[in-house]
Amino acid sequence: MDLNAYLNKEIRCSCGRTHYASAKAVFIEKDALKRIPGFIQEAGYTHVLLAADPNTWKAAGEKTAELLRQANIQYSCVVLEENEPIPNETAIGRLFTAMPADTDLILGVGSGVINDLCKYVSYRTGIKCMLAATAPSMDGFVSVGAALILNHVKVTVDTHSPEAVFADTEILKEAPMKLIAAGLGDTLGKYTCLLDWKLSRIINDEYYCEEIAQMAETSLKTVRELALSGKVEKRDPEAIASLAEALVMTGIAMAYAGNSRPASGCEHHMSHFWEMKALMNHLYPDLHGAQVGVGLVFALKLYHALAKEEPDFNALKQRTFDRDAWETMIRTYYAEAAPGILELEAKAGKNDLQKRNHRLDVICEHWTEIRELIETELPKTGEMVSVLRSLQAPVTVSELGFPSEWVRETILCAKEVRDRYTMLQLLWDLGLSERYADMADAFEKELSEGHEHA
């Protein structure tokens, strides 16, 4: 796959928009790190800030620093103290305070969190950034947003893309299997997020680009076949490279769309909810992609159940909404993050009854089409459970290290994390949130007892 054909050029699309991904180059190959000094020198940068955590420093930071030294490129280093840093105000401050005044390039060494922190600091300072990737663990390599935890709330903030990404396949395939499995989970999550996007196009007339969606779908199908073949589990170099390419392609799709819609739906909102809850309860979140994989499993279970429903749309439009009870629930489940969630709803009006009833009219008109999309575009839940299990990846909330009672809360509340229409909002529109929260809770127990194809 020639990823560079999609980069640093305007693409006039059949959707009527012009797409652009600002990254200049992506190298996913053996010895990709050796390209870094020449790329930096050709661009004219003179003082590099290397940013890593202890694990990524060992995986690729030391080698990258030595390559810069051999090329007589001046550099400074900041290695965050935590093996798994949190992308919050503290970590952002560490990067800001460690940066010499004459820094003109930030070079992150790592994957998800390191990339997000470097993109954010780069964007805020106007200093360009690049990335030496150490694991195929997430899809934000070349995206134009950074996922951060600010004031206890998981948010995606505007940034710019790294100028270049260097991913040495020999380093990627030696990454801990949990990181590889996380990348697989993040990729497979595109099944439900792309369906969410298609449904929002139908229900809300949201902008949708067939070509962007196809980019993500093509990569998704490739990775699914590799996972089913067992090649990802065996760390096959070509399979790991294909996984990394799929993750980068998803980032390009996000850049083309101008937001994370092609990559993030209900499964991501579940992950964001768990991460916020974990941090507020002094628990350590699991890897983003691992959480997305679990979100995918639950989303598939509920989506397939939804395809069997025959809603009474006239009765649904008569339902009232107890806003006081809803706000009490939000304050209970979101705790310190509740003010931000309440503020978002005040702006978005996701739960406005007039808006809901308009959506119900559209859903009623297209219900047969919606059911057919669910039945034809999503894999079976058991298949995805088996694939994730083959890489020792979690498939339940309790396996993520979180209380199992969070499952019910998730179906009721995770839709409030973003102003984005997904299956979770559709369940609310259809008056199914409570019943499906109970269904998800029961499914958590089934999976925990080993009924993997339930």
C-alpha cells in the first residue's frame, strides 16, 4: 500500500469536497529509523526535542538518539517518568518545561499517548513534530486531533499531523502483544463506527463521504483476514506491517474528513467513558485499543439485537423525558466530570424531545434499510470475540480491570461523552437504553463465564 500517495496533496473528491492530509511522509519498513537524520537535515531543523516514556525509550529512543548523534544533529531528551503516562495537564507541562528555547522540532518516540502529547505541544507552540512509532497500537499516527484528559474529561482537541512517521517493522513486531492486540482492537472497531456514520447520514443528513469510508473499510477487511488467518498472532512481519498501514490509513481518513468520524463511534465513546471513570476512581485505564475492542464486542451484541426490533414509533413519540432524573444520573456516574458533560448537553441538545421526535420520523421511514445495514455490514459477535481472545485481548469490562457494574452505566451514559450520533443515541431515541443496558450487563456475565459465542 502506497500511503504516501494520499499525503501532502489536495484530493478533489466525488463528495464535493477537497481532502487533504498534511503529513509529508510515512515509512513503514525495516530500518525506517535510519531515514530520520536525513529527513530532519533536508527539512533544515537544527535542535530536536526527543520525547519518550521509559518503555519507548528502550524500544527505539536510544537508537534514535544515537542516529542523531552520528549525524551531528543537536538534540535534547525528555523521558516521562511513568511507563504508561496519562495524557493530562501534568504530562503536557512536563513537555513544555523540558523544551529548550531553540527547539525547532519535536520528535516523539512511542505511539498513542506520546504521539498525542507531542502533537498537542507542537500545535500550541508552532513547532513541527515527527514520530518514531514503536507499536501498531492505535490509529492516530497522522490524525489532526489529540486525545487528552483535561479537567477529568476525555476530549479530542485540534492539533496538526506529524510531518513524518517512521515505523520500523522490526521494532513493531517485537512490541508487547497487548499493544499489537490493541491496534487490532482499534482497527476492528471501525465496523461499528462506520455503521454509526452511515446511520447518522440517514437519520441526521450528516456529511458522509463514500470514498473516505471505503479507505477505512478496505484496510479493515485486510486486517480482519490477517487476524482470522492467525498471522497477527504469530507476529508475521507482513501482517504487522499491514496492521500498521491500516492504522495510518484510518488517520488519513480522519484528516480527509476533518474530524474523527471515520474512526470513532459508539465503541470509542464506551472506551472514553471507562477511561474517565477509571481515572476518577484511581484505577489505571487499559490501552485505548484494548478498550475499543471490548466496546466493539458490546456494540455488536446490541446492534444485532436491534436489528430484530419492531418499534412502535407513534408510541415512542409520546414518551416524556425526566431531565432532573437524567441530570442526577449524570452527576452520579460522571462525578467530577459531570459539569463538562452537562455543559456539552446544554450546547448540543441531544436529548431535546423535538429533535428526538424529528429523528424518530426519519428512523421510522428508513427502519427496513437500517435493519438491513446492521445485518449485512457487521461481523458476528462471536467471531470478533474469538479473534480478540486469540491475541489474549480482553473482551469484557472486568477483564479491563474495571467493575462489571460499569457495563450498565456505559449503555445509559456513554452517549453523553460526545455530540455525535451513534447506536447509543439511537437506543435512547427508541426508548431501549434501559433494556439494552440490562442486556449488556447479562452479556458481560455470559462472556465472563466463557460463553464466547453468546
